[in-house]
Amino acid sequence: MKRTHHCNELRPAHAGANVILDGWVHSRRDLGGLIFIDLRDREGRTQTVFDPSELPPALFDQASHLRSESVVRVSGTVRIRPEGTRNDKIATGEVEVLVRSLEVLNTAEVLPFSIDDPEVANKVNEELRLQYRYLDLRRPEMARNLRTRSKVAIATRRYLDEQGFLEVETPTLFKSTPEGAREFLVPNRRDPGTFYALPQSPQQFKQILMVSGVERYFQLARCYRDEDLRADRQPEFTQVDIEMSFIEREDIYALVEGLLKRVWKAAMDLDIPAPFKRISFHEAINRWGIDKPDTRFGMELVDFTETFRASAFKVFAGAVASGGVVKAINAKGMAGATQGQIETMTDHAKSLGAKGLAYIKVEGGEWKSPIVKFFTQAEKDALVSGLAIEEGDLVLFAADPWLNACEILGKIRLYCADVLRSQGRLSFDPRRFDFLWVVDFPLLSFDKEMNRWYSSHHPFTAPVAEDIPLLKQDPRQVRGQHYDIVVNGVELGGGSIRIHQPDVQRTIFEDILQIPPDETRLRFGYMLEAFKYGAPPHGGIALGFDRLCAMLCGTSSIRDVIAFPKTAKGTCLMTDSPSPASARQLRDLHLEVKTAPPKA
RNA sequence: GGGGGUGUAGCUCAACUGGUUAGAGCGCUGCCCUGUCACGGCAGAGGUUACGGGUUCGAGCCCCGCCACUCCCGCCA
């Protein structure tokens, strides 16, 4: 006999029904003359009661020895719990199942960590959770994350299907493309010394699909990058990859806004307002010091370049004289910052090339600062009105070239927010999401060390049409048709309108990026070839699916929304991979390992 | 590649300035308990203080090395 209900289904209306439930023993409360066992399955929990007056002694004894997480099937009668014993913490708390029979489908050994108490389980060492991932995934929090991820994937597919997109799979055995992230290589048995590479993204295939006439393509694409990991970076991850033909930037904005509205509704039942705010790259840097600003809090950067142009404080005046800027932020209420915190902020500044970090602590009605003695009253007045300085504030300065100064304060701004959050003095509504498009990125950046230009995004990004004449005259001024979608300071995705005219593409490759024609042919030849035969104007975007899910699940680590993630060193603790290959495998692949393999 | 943090019982943690037999809660085992839901009560078992060296009369604690996990920088077109 199979189960008749799941464990989150029974209600008072079922009273009197004979039911069969399957599940795991979530917890046992043995009162001696009466045993309660909470049975758990994917859907929820139901209390079952073992009453010796209703059961053979052997069965009752068996129940008293049931261990947590053993798998059982019980049959019995649903009844409404006696008055005063209802449990309003669980959905089935008004009823219980009076057990008539018990079948132990599988016993569980004593667990390496307890999974029934969320407060305990949340603190368990992640190492252990990853080693016993199947137990970790049984926890309601993790099961909920898996479910949310599934809902988001399905909502994405439904929405894009409605919008006329085709889901097309692209190869994971791809060609090595030396630009960009380090790749995982796959040796080719059939031709010694040749290799596939796992794709960093399906970028080139999706553009080829536009040439193929697909017009609207999407894929929940697995991508691989052999770079060092972070809480929000795994060596393999998933992108919602999208590409469309005959469109402009506005079409992508509208499409993605519709998609995210659908996804937020499906996962959180939250209606997010669209269209999203749009901010230029320049404004993002200028106001928040970062290209993915968290706009949930203020502390914006304020410019004081003119105030200090002729200042007696030579550090500021000198920076302005050499073409730089003077900017400041007011870290509200942080005058009490410790020496260590100031030092950390100074280190941030120094890591970006600053010589130090000027600051003013506003404490006890006076400005405590090594530099304030150089300031005139007019300069002080400008600071007070520009930064709304009050008692208890901490003002931090950067005097450097514009981009540098902004990035320094941008880092410090985020650090200050972290400090305030950890002190409980800054908090965010978990259902608040500040979406914004960051647009008008520079198409090209200059690498001083290599003395050459490189693509800010990738070499297929189209310049803004009106900027094309500037390509050869003043590359720095050329804006790319690139866009990033940012939520609460997290870069959720980015994309661009692509170049579809071969001559513009050639200009970028050969004149700007200075890639020799034969190398271009070697690396992108098949693409340039394809583009000769009628490439439609097209563009697209890729969203980080794991980050998206993490955000919807309220966690900052994408490991919490990936069923079987890797550790920070790229290993899987459950399967103990990667692991050495056998001599025979290596021989077949024409490979020789030079350093000693790790001990097996 | 670099910097920070962590590692003590199955789990979460404690252990003063280096000083007696390394403790607690939960879990586990046994006994008691008929309305619990973090059930309660009594008793008990359980430790190579990640690992390897060193300093010391004496090391969980100090020093060197090493491993694992984690956060960050670099890196991630």
C-alpha cells in the first residue's frame, strides 16, 4: 500500500480517515506510556501518536527505539488533537495520526549533525554540511531553497516561451578561446595534444544562433571558469542566457524587467515596480564609487574639487592642480570608529594607490582631525553644508584622479555600511530590492602596462551609433551599447547589443585592439565567416541564475542554492573530487603528469 | 599567488597569565514517565585539543611547519 497523503496535508476535515504516511522520523517524544513521532517529508510534518492500548507491545517497543531520520511508513486514523494540545507552529498542528501499524523502511544511524533544530543546524560547520550534503538538503531551509530555484527556473522558461523564445542547448565541449577567464581543458583522446575547453559562457554560439535565424534564443546554460572562488562564485555556475535579433537596448530592458517581475512574483509573491531606474556608468562611479551601486542607503560621494582648488592644505590643492578631484563621504554616526577600522579604511585607500586617508571625526562638538587646522572657515562651511555634518559623524576624503578617488570612497562607503550593519545601526527590509540598469559604459579601457586598448566588456559589443566616428580619433569617449542589471549592490547580469557589421568588427579587432589579422582568423574566424552571410542586428544578456536564486532565498552565498557546490578550493567534499586519474586513463589521453599526484 | 578568521567529545561551544583528572548544553546508551511538540527526570558512555615538529619542569594555550574549511585582495574579456 502506498501513502495516501503527504505530511503537510491533513487537516481537521480529514478526521476519522484512515491514512498512510511515508517519511522520515523528524523527532521522537517518548513519554513512556505514549510516544509522539513527528513524521517529515518534503512537504511538511505530521504528528503521529503511538498509544499502547491500541497497539501490540512489539510494535510499541519498536516505536520507542526509532532513531531520528529513519524512514518509516505508518498507517492509522486521523483525529483532531485534544483541546489544549494543538500546535500552531505547523500547518498540520490541529490533527494527529493515531498509529495502527508501523513499517520501518530503513533505519538511520546516529547522525553526524542534527537536522531537526534549525537554530543548531544553521551553525553547523559548512565543511560537515558539504560532506553530508544529502542530510543538509533535508533541512527545511535548504529544501525551500531547492524549491525556490526550481520555481524560478520554471517561471523563467514559461515567461520566455510566452515571449517567443526557443530554448536551444549549446555544446559544453567547446573550443579554447584564450581571452577572458581561465578555462577548464578537456583532453582529446583521438588527437594527442588537442583539447576541448568548457565554455565560460555560450557567447559565441548564441550569436551564431542569431545568424542561424533563431531570432529569440534562451538557455539555462552551465558555464565554467577556472578562477578562484568566492561566496558568489563557483567554478561551474548557471546563466539565464538570452539573445534576440532585430532589437535595440530598450527591447532588452523591457524583456528583462518583465522576466524579473515574473520571477519575483513566483518566488516571493512580490510585485516589483518597473521600469527600473537607469544610471550611467559615469553617474554610478561619481555618486557611489562603484559600477554596481547599492542604493538602499545614502552616504553618497560629494565633490569638493572647487572648494579646495586653492586650499592651504597642499595635499588637496595639489591633487586638484594635477587634474584630480577632491571628494568626500559622510559616514553618519561613525565618529566612534576604532583605530583598527580607520586603519582598514586607510588600507582600502592605499590598495588603490592613495598615500593615505584624510578624515574628520565630529565628536564632542569639535572636529578631531590632523588636517582640519589647514582649513579656512569657508572650506569648513562648504563641508558642513555639502555633507550635512552633525555631531557623531565621520567624514572621509579622497584626493586623486577622478576614477581613483571615486573608487576609494566607494569601497570605504561599503565598508562603513558593513560596520554599521554589524552594529545593528543600519538594516534593510529583506523584501526591498533596488533594481537599476547601469548603462553607457566606456567601450574600451586602456591598459597602461601593456600600452594597448582592451574591450571593457567583450570585443563583440557594439559602440553607441553616434560614437562610431570617435573610434579612431578618441577611443576613450566611445560608449558601448552595454548594460548591467544591478540589484542591492549585486551585479545580477549584463549584456550588450552586438556588432553585426563585419567592417566595424574588423576595425575593433585590428585597428583598436591591435589583434593581428591571422590571429583574429584563428580565434574568431568561424564567427567572422558566419557574419558574412547575413547577420541580423542582435543583442542579448546573461543573468547569473545562482545569484538570482540566492537573492530570492535571502542568502549571500550561492552555495546555499546549489545542490552540490564546490568548496573554496574547488573540491567536492561529498564525492572527494577532483581525484587522480589512473595510469591507463592518462595513457589513453596521451597525458603525462609531472608533479606527484595527491595521495589517494 | 597574498592577507584575515576558524579548527577542543557526534554537534555547538567553554577552559584566566602556560599549571591539578580538558568542562557545559544538545545528541547518544540504559532506566522512569499517558498529551508531548526544544517533552521532563535519573544514571552512564564518549577526547591523539586537525596534523608534524619545537620551546618549557609543565603546552589546548607560546614558536615553526603543514592540512582543511571560510572571508577578502589579485583573478573573474
